[in-house]
Amino acid sequence: MKIYPTSGRVINSDRSTKYPDASDHNMVKATIRAGITTAQVGTFNLRRSDLGDKPPYDWPTRDSKAAQLIADSGVSILAVQECEPDQDAYLLSKLPKLTGVPWKAVSAPTNVGMFYKADRWKLATSTELTMDNGAETDRRLVLGQFESVKTKEKIWVGSTHFGVGIALAERRRYQAAKVCQFLRDLALYGDVRDASVIMGDFNDWADWKHLGVRSVFDEYGFSDLPRRLSDAQMDGDSVSTKHSFGKLTPRDGRHIDTIFTRR
């Protein structure tokens, strides 16, 4: 089953919005179609709660804003990064209250994982891939196969967070290749690339024509939302997915957080 994105959006969480400083990242969401199944998926780097931020940027002052943004987004599967155990616990308690439907998690408590609406999806199976990150902590892909409660069709959804900084540019390309190879040769399932949505913080904004994460994904047939969608279908592709606390989102089109599907 092949997955097609039909629309995309960057949802701001900067100080100008109704979710001021919910994170120093913006959410990226997409509406996707797979067979007769339509779903809204998204990725959101929540900013870790244990980094020593001082008020007003520590998690207890951001938690309700982050939860409200997620609820308002309408996503039914959400990839998260920098989501620590206290953040997992809060969101799994708060989101059902805000949306009126049950939520479950994949790979929680964790720093990288997924939340999903349990009235719309069943988790058929899940797996993980650990990727070397040089002298720094290894990176992971969390991958789940979700079955639509309504249509019974299945899709694969992944959440990941690549290494950060210029020094790890080559390592990020290595991680991108490992993810694509993992999907191509998934144990017991074979090649699941066509049925996969890979989301996360890739810490790389170079387009597919230049050396970087997107050029590697392109070699394996994947493209990000701005490349697959028209200007009319993609809302917010001119803004960054990263901003600083207390400041407006730069309008430089640099998407380090993105969603990949296979062409």
C-alpha cells in the first residue's frame, strides 16, 4: 500500500501564537492517504524537561500549551522527540481530557516515541533501530505498524531524532541511510518503504539537491512534504521549524523537523 501526503502544515509554537513557547520547535503535520484510509499525522520536538531551563521555559510552565497544541492539531498519530518520562506521563493524562478520546504511547517512557488515538488505531507491532552517533549518545528510530480501527488497513510510522551540529553532518547522513535500509529490509516484513511515514527532528535543512539527510532519503525514494506538495497544499513552508524561546519563528524556510514519504 502506497502512502500519499495530500496537505501539510507547520504549526507555530512561538510567542506570537496561542501556544506561546510551548516548545522551541514548531509542529509539522500532514494529512496522508493510504488506500481508503485518511489520517492526520505529525511530529513535535517538545524540548526536554531536564535541560535546566529557567522559568518561564521549564516544562511545568509549557506543558498545558504543548498539550493544547497537540489536541488542536487534530493529529491521530504523533511522533515526539525530547520527550522525557514526566512529559510522557503528563501528555498521556492530559490529551484524553482535551480530546475526549483515549491515547496510548509507543516506546514510553522514552526520549523518542509516538502517541496515538486508540479509538482510531491499533498498534499491530513495533520495533526499534539504534544508530551510532559517534562519541555522543546513540540515536534511535522507533517504528510502529498501525492498523486503522475503521478500515483495517495498516501503515508504518516512525519517529527519530538525528545528531545535532556541523560536526555530526556525516553521521546524520549515515543515520538517514540506516533508517532507509531498515525499512527496505525489515525483518519478517521485507520492504515496507511504500507504506511508511518517517517523521522527526533531522537537524538538517538542506534540500534534496544538496549533500545532506534529504539527498540520502532521495536515493531510497523518499521526499519531504515541501517537495511532494504544491504551495497551495503546504501551509507554512516558508517558516523555520525551529525558533528561540521568547522570539518569533524565522521565515527562512529551514525545516529541520519534517515528514518523509516515498514518492
